[in-house]
Amino acid sequence: MARGHENLIPNSKRTPDELRKIASAGGKASGEARRKKANFRKTLNAWLTAEIDSPEWSPLLEAMGLDSTVESAVTGAMIKEALSGNVKAFEVIAKYSGQSAQTEADDKEQEVKVKGMTLDNDAKQKEVSGEEKGGFSASIIEAYKKRREAEGKEEQDGT
């Protein structure tokens, strides 16, 4: 068994105030993490779109009608690596260019599996909620009617 769990207190044994403080701290940490990721993406995008003046890449990129940016040069370098036999570079290029080893048959098979799982989940949900037998509300109303009938019979019997 894992060690260090002895000092953990389950949420069921915490006060509403403690739970609120924990949730608040989690929300603040989550917001901070999202801001950091957003700033990272903004910084990365700024670097990738920055203009470069590279004697190796600028003439080639301009001849191809592309902007002379870090992004274009990095893409060119990846293609150069793939051409030299670097399989990993080729896989990255294929992945981000929309090419994939996954076939249409694989996509259709996955779609069928997802639909099947959705139908199974819907059936289970109906079973749990009682929808197939008139619904949860109908069950409550039926139970109430039976109780009222039983109470009425007790009054008639004089008990």
C-alpha cells in the first residue's frame, strides 16, 4: 500500500468552510496555470512569427514565396532532416500536415465503437433513472398512490 496517506482527511470529514477554501485555492491555481500556458503560447507565437535574415534560409523561402520567419525556417529544417533519412522528422511532418497512417476504415471503426458506447450508456442511464418503466416521476406518483390507498383502507378498517 502507498505510504504517506495517513495524514489525508477525506472530504466527507471536512467542514463546508474547509471545502470552500480548498476549492478556492484549486481554482486560483488552475487560473494561474492557464495564464502561464497562454503566456507561453503567446511567447512561442511571437518567436515563430519573427522575421529572420538567414543567408541559408531567407533566399530559399523568398524564392518559394514564403515569409522569411523562424517558423518557415524551422519547417524547412525539419524537411531537410526528413530528406536526409530522419524518420522522426518525417513522422512529425506527416502528423502536422494532416497525413496519417490511420485509414478511413480505422476512422469508421472508431466512430462505430463510439456510437455503440453512447447507446450502451444511454440504455444504462434510462435503466437507472427508471425511464423505461414510466420514468422516475411516474414511479414516485405510483408509490404515493399505493400509500394513500393503504392509508384509506386502514381508516375504513378502523385501525
